[in-house]
Amino acid sequence: MSIITSQRDAWIGHDDGMRFLFVGDSMTVGRAGDFTWRYRMWRHLEASFGEGGYAIVGPRTALHDTEADAPLSTAYADPGFPPDARRHLAGWGQGWLHLAPVIEETVAATRADVLLVSLGLIDLGFYTDSDQTAANARAFVAAARRANPSVGAVLLPVIPNVRALTDAPFAAECERFNTLLAKAVADLDQPASPLLLASHPAGYDLGADTYDGTHPGPSGEHKLAAAFADAMHQAWGLGLPYGAGAAAGPPRPTAPVPR
């Protein structure tokens, strides 16, 4: 039975339609002056579901201000990005370790239906090894389900950053965690609360798609959004293929943007 048949009624039982929650680290929250891949996904959701067919939920809306080293900025590259669509649960320097303890209360408060999750790089880089990180990912799923037994989630594997090019043990931990994450998704997937492992973004290049070897630039933002959108379309029949019926969005401004 397709997810459209088995889950749609559970996921659209809100006045504002299906509720999506972005969960992630610095790659997801973005910095002052970024579009963010959340913005690219918002445009995709608009094309897929239209006004009233979905909502973006979450307790936070700000970008990271690098000068203040705090989530204080509202300087999105496109000022037309609607305030309601800026919502998220993401933070600079935050990983599974930090967000697993707060996901239950967040899902309960927002009544999120589908979680779009990109976490793990910061954990492996600074806090936990692959086994501990995978355990925190499992705890995250369990906590989200306590708040909403029919919650769905799309999980993106860790995209190793430039550090992995010269730090072999770190690269190995990233690879091992991705194997453990795939196993967790296979073990924990349920018809009533489906989990989906997205594919590594096609053609993702640290030189071309990031501005510093870690954080996505405009092309990387599109590829991250596409990984989530195409996973939902292909596996669940949910939404359009990425880019179908959606404009690419305005180019990044050439004038300096306050950071």
C-alpha cells in the first residue's frame, strides 16, 4: 500500500495541510545572507501542494549571525521568503546529540507530520563516535514517535566535508555512521510511522557546491533540497520531482549582504 493511501489522511488532518519540520545543523539553519536549502524546499512544496496544502513548522526562524555567533539574523537572501515558511529546528553546531532531547516537545507543540532531517556531521566531528551517534539517531526517532505515533521522517546521510579529505579516521567514521543509519532506518521503519533514507545528493561537489568545504552555496542548496524532494516523490509518491513546476528562484545577490 502506498504512503499516499496509508498515511495521507493522518498527515493532512490539519487546517493548514501536511506539516513539515526541517531539522538540522549549520547546513540547514544557514548563515546571514544565505538562501538556505530550506528556502529551496519551500519553493518546491509550493509547487507540489500549493497554498493551504502544507505548512512548514518549527520553533525557530532565524539564520546564524557569524559575527555574534548566535542565531540572530533575519537577513535571508530573498527577503520575500515568507516568515511562516522560515520555521525550523536547526542550529549552528548542533547535532543528533543536541536535538534528540528536544524533538519530542517540538513535534508535540507543532504537530509535525514529516521530519526532514540532516544531522550527524557535527556529532562525528566534535562530540560522538559513529556508534553513539547512531544510538542518538534511534533515540531521536523514538522521541518523535512518542509525540506523534504517525510521524514520518526522511533522513539524509552525512555528507563528509573537506576534513574527510585529509583525516582518514574521520572519513571512516562518517562512512560507518551512514551504514549504521541505513540499518536504523531499516530496523525502525513502520507502516504507521514510515522512515526513509534519502540518497547522497547526486553530483554533490565540495568545491562547487559549498562555500567553505562544508556549508552549501546556491547549487548545493538545490541539491540538498532535491535529495529530500526526490526521495519523497520516488519512495512515497509524495510531491513532485524536484524542479517540476517550480522556478529555480532568484540568483544570489551580487551586492554584499550583512552577515
